[in-house]
Amino acid sequence: MKCKTTPNDFHIGRIIKQVLANQGRTAVWLAKQVNCTPENLYKVFNQQWITMPLLFEISKALDYDFFKECSEWFQSQSFRQPTGTT
């Protein structure tokens, strides 16, 4: 299940929310899995970026590689330096 985003609109919170919905799970369920309140999880859904430890916990709970989403976004960016430059 690939979540499509374009480089200009990458938003990890929206991707998490989409994967959660695609799996038929609720925010309450995920909040329990990552040991936070549903209110805080709803805040996560509104964040363009979140901390790596939280992303790791959410990835484990949903069995989904959100880091791959971030990596693919990064690789698509024009600000990458060509190989061999510093």
C-alpha cells in the first residue's frame, strides 16, 4: 500500500492518518499502541514532520515503513547534492 504525495506537499501526519484509515483502525487504538492520548495523536495528524522516535513507534504499531516514505520524498528533492560533491 503506497501513499502518494508530491514533493511540495509531503506531510507525515496526513500519511499516518491515511494508513490508519486504510487499515480500518482508530486513533484511539493507535494512541494506546504508542502510549499517548488520542488528543495528542490528533495533533500528530496535523504535523508535517514528527520526531524519529515517535515515527518509529507508529511504524511498529501499524507495521508500515513511514521512514521509506520520508526517504523517497527526500530523494525526490532538487536540493540533493550530486554524488562526489561536498
